[in-house]
Amino acid sequence: DTGVSQNPRHKITKRGQNVTFRCDPISEHNRLYWYRQTLGQGPEFLTYFQNEAQLEKSRLLSDRFSAERPKGSFSTLEIQRTEQGDSAMYLCASSLVPYEQYFGPGTRLTVT
Amino acid sequence: TQLLEQSPQFLSIQEGENLTVYCNSSSVFSSLQWYRQEPGEGPVLLVTVVTGGEVKKLKRLTFQFGDARKDSSLHITAAQPGDTGLYLCTPHDNYGQNFVFGPGTRLSVLP
């Protein structure tokens, strides 16, 4: 399978705990994106990497969120001190052409 | 700030019917992508339109980019239950650096 993979697929955590998600992009894609999607809405942009450089970060992203792509390959998204409002589907996408993104299946986070 | 709208928000039709969904922006954009998303999965890229007035066909799906490059439509002929999903549009500027998705049209095709 050469598509974008995300782990875990589901995560249930208690409020106040930290969580980390992983995204493995398509191998030759140098661009990687993170989005958040709540029920009934389109994906909301969180951040964007080109190779290992984080080039864009949404102003909506609080300081509790951090993303890394240490070697320009896989990426991690960490949420510290989770809140119930963080419950959502977290989507990762990668691309070679700037705007044609290939999405992973997402990680569904539930904060109780 | 770019305003991006999709209509209708929800659409429920019978198998075999035709339908059109729309994507409208307050700004001119250089290209636009349509995606379809099934429940519990990530969006899947359907098409990219680049030229104003462009029409692209993908089997029973016809995509049109408005002449003014501020709007786009997706027409489905003889809809099938497999077409059920959330249809999303996302426009981009000349640098391909716009990450805004529309709210989507949720389509349900009943057998």
C-alpha cells in the first residue's frame, strides 16, 4: 500500500492528557499537511510542511498543538492538555504538486 | 478573507436522477479541486480544473470552472448509491498555497 497512512485510527483520551498522532506520507511527496475536521464540516487547515520545514501554521492553532517532520518523511502532531473541543477527525495529506493532496484515513480523537 | 460557499448543503435523491452541486468564492482563484469523502475516511481527489470555462468529464461526473474563475459546478448524471458522500471543493491561488475547503455538499443517493 503506497498511500498515506495514519496511526492510530482511533484515540480516546481523558481531558488534560497529551496525545500524539503519526502520519506517513506517500514516499516521494515532499509536502505534508495536517487538517482537523468536525462533524458536518469541511477540513480545517492546521499546518503545512515542505520537506522538514514548517512553512504555514493556522492562526487558529493554539499553543497546545505542535507538529514536527524531523527528516522530511513522517510527521507527528501532538496535542497537549487535551480539551473536549479537540474531539475531531485529524487528517494528514501529502502532495508532490502543490495543490493536489492525497489524504490519509484520519485519526478520530475523542476527549472524554 | 476569502468566502467559500457550497450549495446545497444536503441533497438526497433517488438512484438514476441527475444533480448539480455548486462551489462559489468571493475571490478569483487560479485553480480548484473537487474531492469526495466517504464516512470515516479521508477525502479523495476527483479532479483539478485550471482554465476559466474549462469542462472536465470523469465518467458520469462533469466538472465546470466558471469563466470568471470564482465558481465551479459538479454535475452527476444517473446517480448511483456509490456516489454517496461529502463533496468538497478547495480553490487555490497562483502559488497553490490556499488551504481552505468549502463546507461541502452531503449527497445521499437512495437505491
